Amino acid sequence: MKFKCDQITLTKALNIVSKAVTNRSTIPILKGILMEVNQEGTLKMIASDHEITIEETIHVNDVEKGTIVVQAKLFSDIIRKLPNAEVTIETENNNVIIKCLNSQFSIIGLPADEFPSVETVQSEQKGIIFSKSILKDMIRKTSFAASVDESKGVLTGILIELRNNSVNLAAIDGYRLAISRKAMVNLEEKDVVISAKIMNEISKILNDASEEDDEVKLYLYNKSAIFIVGNVKVVLRLLDGEFIKYRDVLPKDSNIKVKVSKGDLIESIERASLLSKEGKNNLIKFSIRDNIMTITSKSEEGNVKEEILITKDGEDLEIGFNAKYVLDMLKAIDDEEILMYFTASIKPCLVEPLEGDSFEYLILPVRITGN
Amino acid sequence: MKFKCDQITLTKALNIVSKAVTNRSTIPILKGILMEVNQEGTLKMIASDHEITIEETIHVNDVEKGTIVVQAKLFSDIIRKLPNAEVTIETENNNVIIKCLNSQFSIIGLPADEFPSVETVQSEQKGIIFSKSILKDMIRKTSFAASVDESKGVLTGILIELRNNSVNLAAIDGYRLAISRKAMVNLEEKDVVISAKIMNEISKILNDASEEDDEVKLYLYNKSAIFIVGNVKVVLRLLDGEFIKYRDVLPKDSNIKVKVSKGDLIESIERASLLSKEGKNNLIKFSIRDNIMTITSKSEEGNVKEEILITKDGEDLEIGFNAKYVLDMLKAIDDEEILMYFTASIKPCLVEPLEGDSFEYLILPVRITGN
């Protein structure tokens, strides 16, 4: 195997492919990157940790066909630190020789036979096309609400619902629910769940992918999904199990409606949570009276009171929340003003945009005991 | 006690004073900041951990004389997160009430009596005046070479030598020596040693101090030193014990002189050290032959060879170094080209600028065993 390629192209490709390299595996080959050079002048680099496989294909020069697996971290570190010039890489028995100007490395490679094979896109499949920025946005607006507890199975994932006229992403961890919607036409109805952690990796790959590639193609199968952006292909396993019917938990009878500035609310809650560290639930209390929302919290160290002007329809209310959950949600929202719907102090709060249905968030309250 | 002050001024002052707050102390008062408001309209804030005391004085309005100690972290977090507006702070019994627009905090304060007192500048003392940037520079160029092993006493410090026509800073940890010199006139001869850790704190304080204050004044006593920059005063304890007579260890008979590009050397060593992780000494080998310096290293994972063009006077040489020590030194040097003086493979390497004596570095070699 032999090829020449400029250092920058190689470094960028390695940055993307390395995201699939696991640090946890004890199987040496999974800490590696498979390099496959073919006669037509392309280098395919593949990394896989069983849950996610990333493959990137780049054009290279002076090729001699062949394959080898290199240690991902060492190889990436070497390429990244080489001068910005042409790099020559070739195999010599089981060694990989890397040359660039006055630098020469020889590192040990592994034979490619044991490397896992990568699923291919079935030719009859029609992909769903997203703009990169929209997909990143929808992931950011939902992934934080997925459970981080690995024992929670399907709740560690993001539900992707393809519907006739929209794509919906939803995540729920038992304390909060996040929904992001985007109008799209002519989709075949389908539901899949993908690990939120892997969706966040996809988001990073979209960030690192060439700016020229504006679109992502998504192919859904029964047990796997494939994302393709430019010359990068990501294959991942779907999560098994049935997702919570989240529409059933959305409240239908909220009779208190509050319009509030998201920025004011974030700042006030951040201050209030400086004194809410007691216990584990970061309790802050909302007192909603007429056109003022008062947020209070206290600890052994002191107490705090914050007041925010609001517009309210409906009765007054006292309700407690975990400050972290409210902040996670508010920070995922781009809108300057939001609507908060309440029913009672033991019923969840629903948050929506002033107009449209691009997002919905639901947060369970924390019971307030005494004062 | 009462005063009003804008949030930004207060935040900046707290950032500086907080650097003296210890996290290790179990004495609650040392986790605090003493606030002292006097009738003339100034607020003095002081924090101290016995080794270093920082005092900053700012102008405030609407004062009522008084003192209180607040928890440094909580108080700084609160002030930093307040809106950019006027903050009113007043005591109510042992509580400190903080008000700003629609926010109101009440936190517990401690009485000021137990707070350590701060050393004052003796009026007959003549301070040494540094430019801020020169002092920061001299600290950066020497502090890395001080020992980080607390049991090494005076070697954890930086020696400050005041001489008739120069100020010299020196640090030595047994493996390397760093010297930085700056011409200055009319100094009274004096040697003091200050903890390198504290000198690095001083450097950060100089960074954070108002840009209008270009000068630092240094007052040296027998057991302490005082740095004054603008309205900030830093008092610190000197380290006891006699510093190594570092001039005695500088080689006098180096007969191999190499001129090399610092940038090329850094990049080559960084690459070579990717394969020098075996053992703990990061061994890299320099082969100096004619006008080429070859740097090699190897590990179980592979090997690397780097070549750099040099200008040499004297014989060829093979010598080994700990890559980290060479890199620490090279990164502290601003010059593009440097001179390296060698004697033999078991003798230290001396590094100097092409001209002048603004710095000198000495590094002990690592013995090379076989190939």
C-alpha cells in the first residue's frame, strides 16, 4: 500500500474518522483506523466501535493498492504534527512508513482482515435530505433531554419520527420532554430511535465536514441508519424497544399562560441557583402573581429573590423546579420570548414558542415542602 | 457597612483579590474576603492564605463605614452574575444584603476581627520599579524550571538577584537551570527567593490589573516582599534557605557550538516525543554530525527520525535528553535562533541567545544506553 496526500487534507479526514474510535474497547483493532487504497487513486479510512462506524474517502496520488490498520491516536497525532506539506505513506511488511520533508516515522500496523465490515446503502433506498444546519439544530434542541443512564435503554435515545408533512425529534428522560419539529413534505411514515450520544457525535461530524457540503442524506433501515455528508458516511445501530408515546403526556388543560423574556428568565435562574445547591434537586421556587414572576431559593448560606415582569392569563400559582432542568431547556431555545403553560403546582409546565409548533418542552415540577 | 458600586468595577476587583483565597484551608475566615469601607468613600478588599495576601482599594459611593468578611466564592459568583448596573451592598447584623435592579440576595457574613492583618510598606523604603510586561516576561522565562516538589524547599522558588547594573531571575530544579537578566541601574545589592507558584500568581494579577497601570513597584524586606500595581497590593512571604550558587554549575569549557532555528527544533522534538513515551524520561537522542542534527526516538509502537540543518563549530556528538525539559526551555525563548553549547554526552547543554546575555538555560543530559 502506498499513497501521497497533503497534510491538511489527511488531518481533516482523520479528525472526522477518529470520532468513531473507542477508548473503552480492549480489542486492539477497534482502536485502529483501516486505510484502504485502491488503484483508482482513493483512500478510504474507516473507524468503528460497533455502535458507530465512520468512513471517509479522499483522493490521493501515487497510489499502490493495499490495506492496513494503524493505531488511531498515534497515527493522528503524527499526521497532525507534520509540517504542512506532502506526506508519503507506504507499508513495509507490517510497518507503516510516514515521510514528510525531513521527518520519517515507522509505526507498527495491523492486518486489515479482522476489521469489521461496513454496511452499504441499498441502491433502491430513497434518502431523506436535511440541511446540515437544521439537523444540527434539531439535535441540539432535544439531545439534552435524553437519559444519560445507560440502563434506561430506549430513553437514552432520540426518537426520529418521519411523518407525511414533518420530521419530529423527541427525547424524554422521565423528568422532562423535548420536541423539535421541522416541516418536510412527502416522507414515508417511519419511527426510529438513535442514541443521543451518537446523535451528538453526528452533530460534531457535521461541524467538521467540509463547508461545501450543505446537505446530509439519511437512510433508515430496520436495525441501522446511515448518514451521508459529502465524502463521509456514518453507519449506526438503532436502539431497540418502544419509545414512550410522548403525545399522551402533553397536558391538555393548562389554564395559566405566561409570556416571559427567555433572557431575563435565564439570568434570574442562574443567580437564584447560586443558593439552590442544597440537596440534589437544585430547588428554585416560582411565585407567579399578577404580572410578576418571583423566583426564590435558599440554602444555609443565604437566600435570593428575583423578580421578572411577565404577561399572564389565568390564576396565581406557586411551583417549584429543578433549576438545572429549566436552564437546560431555556438555553436550547433561540426565541427571545416564550410561552409557559401551567395547570397546578404538581402538574408539569409546558413551554412553547409564541407562534408555530417548532418546539415543545415539558418539565415536571418539584414538590415544594412548606416554605 | 454600606456602599454602592457598579457591577463591572466590583467584578474586576474580586477577580484579582480572589486569587489569594485558598481552597485548602479549613479555617473559614481564610475562604473569605474582608471588605472594609471607610468614611472617605473607599472600599478595601483583602484576601489572604498566609503565603500571599492581596489587597485592592476601589472608590465607591453612598458609604457607611464598616467591615465584614464574605465567603469569597459565593460572593464573587453572585456579583459576577448580576446585571451590568449599580450594586448596593449593606450589612444587616451578620447578613450581607446585595441589591441590583430586580435581584436581592442575603448571605451570611463573618465578623472581621479574626482576619489576618496586612503588612504595610515602610515609608523610608525605596521601591524597585519594573515595567509590567518585563516582569511577566522574566517570570515566564524562569518559573517552569523551579521544582514542583514541595519538599525541595528553596528550589521551589525563583531567586531574584538585585545587582548594581541588572536584575536576574533564576530557577533550578536539579535537572535544569533557567536565568533571565534585565539591565537596570542603581540597585542596592540584594537576593531574595519567592515561591515560583506565587510568582505565577503575581503574573496573573499583572495580567488582570488595569491597563492604565504600566508599572509594578517591588519592595523587599527580610522575610517578605510587597508588589504594588495600581490600586492592588500583594504581600508575600519569602522562602527561607540558601539558593544554589548557580554560577558554579554553568560549564566553562563547552567546545561544541551549534546554531539552530528554535522553531524547527520545537516541531521536530514534538514529533519525536510522540514515540518517546516509554519509561518516564521521554528520551530523545540528538546526533550532531557536520551540519545536521538528527533527532531520534523509539518505543514499542515504532520509531522516528528527524533532521534539522544547523551551523556547528566543534566535534560531532551523540547526546540524550528528556524531551519535556528541552521543550519547556525552547517554548520560553522568544528568539528565532539560539546557540547550544555542548561539552560531552554526559555534560550539560547550555543555551544562550545569539547576542547578549538576556537568558541562559542549562539542561542535564539523559544517559544513552546502547542504541
